Amino acid sequence: MLDVPQGVIAALEPHAQGWTFATLGKTETVPLCGEKFDLIISVMALQSVNDLPGVLIQIRRALMPDGLFLGALLGGATLSELREAFAHGESATRGGISPRVSPLADVRDLGGLLQRAGFALPVADVERLTVRYGDFLALVRDLRAHGLTNVMRDRSRSALRRDTLSALLAHYTAHHADPDGKLRASFDTLYLTGWAPHESQQKPLSPGSARMRLADALGTKEQPLKGRP
């Protein structure tokens, strides 16, 4: 288990006797020995690393052949409404924007990163949750409680100006509020699956090795393209 608290809920304790818990340090080094683990799981941690491709490579190298990596992280359109509202508010009152919401990976990019890291049979999927908040302060309190405040090094160090906040709230309410006045916030959980390569895993067939025509498999008649024999 990578980047999870020391300890598990009571229901999982009977299954966790052989688990190894690890946490990424400031150097973002995966503290796991090479090709030792048959399963590595990361839960809601990888969205905060600086070198995601490098960490995925380290995870792959820590898996034994045919070992499985399962990951869940925030990404995609997470907090897109807040990002948009901040950009509008600062553009309207300060003539420019500053980093307010951390950049997050897209599900399409993560599939490619898994391949680059050397994983076999990579899969990246997304699940979107839309949360409704009674007011903007409720959203802020929720983000702080989950440790999702602005951690970027180049973030603005000055206090949020009142006119910027007012413009932000007006835009958020105008574009991302339901008829009952509650504000919407999107959270995308990206799920990653990848295997350490092993000779027993399924592999794509060589081009031209098919034994059945696609038209026969579909029960239809093959139509040649115009201008070609």
C-alpha cells in the first residue's frame, strides 16, 4: 500500500497482516524494494506528486513479474468550476490570473503514462462525482478538511482581495448554481490498472495472422472502397 495511513479500518485488519505501508518522501522516491511485491495500491495520493511519470516507473520496478498496480487519484475536471471562477474573478479585477487550483492529469494522458512506465495491459478510467454545496464557504471548508488547499510553489502569497472574491462568487453563482441556489463542484476520480510484464500475459496478434474475415464474423457483406480492387 503506497501513501496510505499507518493502519487500516477494522474490517480489513484480518487481510492486512502481510501488507507493507509506504509513503513518498520529499524526493518522491518509492521506498519499496525492486520486483518484490505482487500488488501495489495507491489511494488518492498521486495527484500531488511533481514527477508522476517517474513515480509510476518506480512502482513498476517494485512489482514482481505479473504483479498488479491499482491506483486512484483526483484528476480530469476536478474543481473545474472553481478554477474557472478564480480565473474570471482575477482577470476582471487584477488584469491577470495566478495559480489557484493545482494542475491535474487527464484520463487520456494517464493511459499513455502507464505505457511509458512499462506497464502491460494498462487501463485508465474515470468516475465523476458532482457535489452540491449550500454556499461557497461550505466548499472551502470541505477542501481544507480534505487537504486540498493550494500547495503550488508559485501561488500568490497575498490575501484574496474583496473585489476579486465578489467577482469570483458572482461568476460561480451565475454559471454553476442549481435553481435552488446550491453550488456544484466536480470531482473526477481516475482509476489506474497496470501489470508488470510477464510472458504468460495476453499479447496482440501479429498483423495478417487472422484466420477469419471481419465481414464473416459480423455476418455482413464486405464492400470494397471505391477506386480500389
